[in-house]
Amino acid sequence: MPTKAPDSCPSCQSKTTSMFTSEIALHFQGISNIDKPIVFMFPKVAICLKCGLAQFRVPERELRVLVTHTPVEGAIVLLSSLQDAA
């Protein structure tokens, strides 16, 4: 994601977009995925201040965790306590 907000929102074409820092925890949906890692990331987020559309890019190593469902060196993940009990 660029360090500057887009010139206009791709959803509503508003010119009122701004960049923000963020803390995001992504987890797999549903109880059947409770044993999958929770992936933490801190991307810059472009937000349209008119319609609320938010855009960010998932960093490559965190994307690998989401694809493989396993921790990757350098990525911040939280593993379920259910994995520890197995």
C-alpha cells in the first residue's frame, strides 16, 4: 500500500481519503478453524472519510501464514491453546 492516500476513493469517487496506521489481527472464520494461527500486522490503511472503504496490503510473510495456515519466521502469530493441548 502506498504511503499516501489515493487521490479518490475507488468506491464512491470521493476526494476525502486519508492514511492511518493500524493494528490488525486476522483469524480464520468459524469454530472449525479455531486451531489456525491468528495473524497480527500493522499496515498503513487508506480510508475514505465519506463511505468508509478501507484498503491495505497484507505483507508477504503474513500472507504466507494465511495461505499455509502455519507460522512463518518473522510473522507475529498467536496459536490457539487447543494446539498446545494436542
